Amino acid sequence: MIRIIGGGLAGCEAAWQVASNGVAVTLYEMRPERPTAVHKTDRLAELVCSNSFRGDKLDNAVGLLKEEMRRLGSLVMRAAEASRVPAGAALAVDRERFAETITAALSAHPLITIVREEVSAIPESSERAPVIVATGPLTSDALSADIAHLVGGKHLYFYDAISPIVLADTIDHSKVFRASRWNRSLRPVRLTPDATGEDSDRPACGVDDGEGDYLNCPLTREEYERFYDALVTAESATVHDFDKERFFEGCLPIEVMAHRGRDTLRFGPMKPVGLTDPRTGREPYAAVQLRQDTLAGDHFSLVGFQTQIKWGEQARVLRLIPGLEQAEFVRFGMVHRNTYVNGPTVLAETWQVRVRPSLFFAGQMSGVEGYVESAASGLIAGLNAAALFRGEPLSSPPRTTAIGALAYYVSHADPAHYEPSNITFGIMEPLLGAPRSRMARKLATSERALTELQTWLHGRASQSLSEVSGA
Ligand SMILES: Cc1cc2nc3c(=O)[nH]c(=O)nc-3n(C[C@H](O)[C@H](O)[C@H](O)COP(=O)(O)OP(=O)(O)OC[C@H]3O[C@@H](n4cnc5c(N)ncnc54)[C@H](O)[C@@H]3O)c2cc1C
């Protein structure tokens, strides 16, 4: 029997996958006995905010992720189809019908038992009794404390301080310059053969390769004053009570910093020291640094720019930064309660906890972001927990698929700068010989993903057949 804690998007999808593989599952959900600050009903898979599952076409990564999930027999996708409302190119749902469809499907399944109680400590687990923890961003306090105990306190976060991300193509490169502060690039460089004649792959910290790691947006005094005035008068997003708690000093929203004084940002995320604008030969009055966010280099995040300003307002204020006048935002900044582990430190690609492989984390708790991504991680965690129980090999789809890229990101991103991510083409393995047009490139990437997902599925099916026949 497999136990799953948390009846949200990830836990419900995982339960469905486990039961669909013929394994009995008990799903624990603490609502309504113990509510969260955000959920409003006792339904499973309640959508806490927007009713949108975002884009539904193959020219966008979340559209591809959804198509892959459909092909993997996702219950969340089936319920979303059944409760779809008109939303242009996006998949949006009637939230009540959606949650009701999931609740009914799981309640009716003969292999699924639903228990309405809070689980306050991670249950014992073994290969014959795997456990999946999918308790989401608002994991109850007692369980959070036990998870912190297992993974180590510094690998469990309680707040998300997310900086906005812009599309590289939309940055005005005539206004920004590439440089690392003090000309120190921390990029590992491959050193030439050493005295022994052997190649060395040691990272050479502090070696400047002449390129610089950041794109820097320089601001004159007038530009800074204009940006500052817009920032301190911008409208903040409405926050829930828990968001009124004190912020960690290390992740203060920029508007909170700005309210401390007119120059505070110039000594914080907008400090210009160590940067020389090649067009003036001088240090700018202030600077915003953009850090490459994807291997493909098509997304850049604004360093230290976590903010709670309303999204529409964010676009207006951030476009006052030189170089970002026409910026398209892939993600806006946010600060909200979010319990999640440092995926690369804690998890394997199969969503198993590295130090305890009979335990899985899935959903927002595992370090992904968004409804669809959470359900997708639950899907693979469920398949793998069932495989573990049945003594079959565990695996994750390849990085060329959206669902595999998500698993790879969570388990392999840089742990020092780990941030939960939505699925984007930027975290998928780049397509060699890709078409030049952006649209054609995206469609070709999706086509490759669906072909490779099929191959993975075939491989998985034949592996379980050979286990059954003892081959
Ligand atoms: C305020 C807020 C707004 C958000 N808005 C959006 C949005 O608009 N779009 C979007 O894509 N994502 C949004 N998210 C992220 C969203 O929460 C996730 O995308 C998604 O709900 C995560 O799915 P999950 O299954 O991991 O967690 P959830 O859907 O939250 O499910 C976790 C479940 O576990 C239960 N639980 C918690 N602790 C225990 C316990 N100890 N024992 C038993 N049960 C427990 C909870 O009651 C809950 O039902 C938002 C998050 C927050 C906090």
C-alpha cells in the first residue's frame, strides 16, 4: 500500500497514477478538519487562486507539458477538459466542477481510500510501503517541522521571494552592457593542460574571461529618481494574513527597501559599485543586474528584485529601467508563503528523496511552481512509487520532454540559487539544428518531446512486461 499526504493537485494526480497501476493507495487530506489560510472548500484539488492552467498550444511550454500529461493518462487533465470554460488559447476551468470531478473520480476508485486528517509527521516508509508527501505551499506547521528535521532546516524554505524574469529578445542591448562586478566572472573555465599534461576541469573562481556574467542596465540620477518615485507610489498586491509576517532581511521586496530611504536601493540591489559603463567610462549612478536564468540564455532575471507590486504595475515600473522599455515578462516578481525544499539538494530526478528513496516529494513542496507543474510532478512521483512497490525500475522521461525537463531542473539546478520554476522551453534540452524562427523552433521542440515521450513510454511498458515474465 502507498500513502500519499495532501489531496491537492499533486497528491490527487499521484493517487490516480498509483491506483491506475493496480496498487492500493491511502490519500490523507487535512481539510476540512484543518483548513489552510487560502483554501475555501473541503474538495480535493481545489484551485486556490486563478482558474487558469495557462496556454494550451504546442508553441508554448506549458501547452506541451499538458499534452504530455494527457498522453500519460493524467486525471487532472481529464478533469480540466471536463470543466473547461472559454479562455482563448488558454485552458481555464470552472473551478467547482474541476474539484468536484477529481473528488468524485478518486472517491469512486476501488483502490483509493481517502482519509480526512492532518498528518503531523512523515510516516515510516519502505520499498513495500512508499510514501509521497504532496502537502503544497501551505503545508501544516507540524509536518513542516518534521520535513525540516529530515532535509535539514536550511534546505526548507517558507517564503518565496521571486524576482521578475524577462525574455532576452526583448531587452534593448544598445542600452545595457555585459560585465561582472569588479570584472570577476565566477564562471568555471576549462583550464589548459597542467604540468602533468592532464586536462583540468577545476572551476577557476574569480577568473574574468573578458565577457562578464551579467547584463547591466545603467541608470543616470534622473532615471533613478523617476524609477524610485514610480516604485514607492506603485500599488501592492493584496496579501493574505500570513504575508504580513516579517520578511527575511535577505529577501526584502524592493518597494519595502525603497520605503526605508531614497538611496537604500543604491546600496542594495541597484548598487553600481564595481561596474564601469563602457559608453561613459564611469560607474553609473545606479544599476540593475540581469542574470541569465536558463541554459539557453533566452530568459534573464532581475537580480534581487523580488516584489509584491501588482503585476500590471510591475510591468509599468520596471519598464522605466533603461534597456527594459519594451521588456516582455516571462514571470513577475512575487513574495508569498511557500513551503518547498531545495530540490537539487534533496531530490533525485524520480522525485525520490535522495537520503530515503522510499519517500517522494511532489507538487509545490518539491520546488516546482504552478498548478500544471505540481500535477505533473505528482504524476511521475505516482508512477515511480507504484514501480517501487512492484519491484520495477524507476525512471523519469528524458530532458527533451517538458515533464522530464522539470524533473531534471528540480534535481540538478544550482542549489545555491534555487528557485521554484514554471516549465519553460528554456529549461528543456536545446534542439540541435533548430529552425531560426522562434515559432518554428518551439513547435519543433514540442514535436521532438512528444516523439521521445512515446519512446520512453514504450521502454517503460516493455520493462514491466519483462519483469512480469521474469525475463
Ligand atoms: C496564495 C497562493 C496563490 C497561488 N496562485 C496560483 C495561481 O494562480 N496559479 C498557479 O498555477 N499556482 C498558484 N499557486 C501555487 C499553487 O499553490 C500550486 O500551483 C498548487 O496548488 C500546488 O499544488 P500542490 O498539490 O503542491 O499543493 P495544494 O494544491 O496546496 O495541495 C496540498 C494539499 O495538502 C493539504 N495538506 C497540507 N498539510 C497537510 C498535512 N499535514 N496533512 C494532510 N494534508 C495536508 C492541503 O490542505 C492541500 O489540500 C498559488 C499559491 C498560493 C499560496
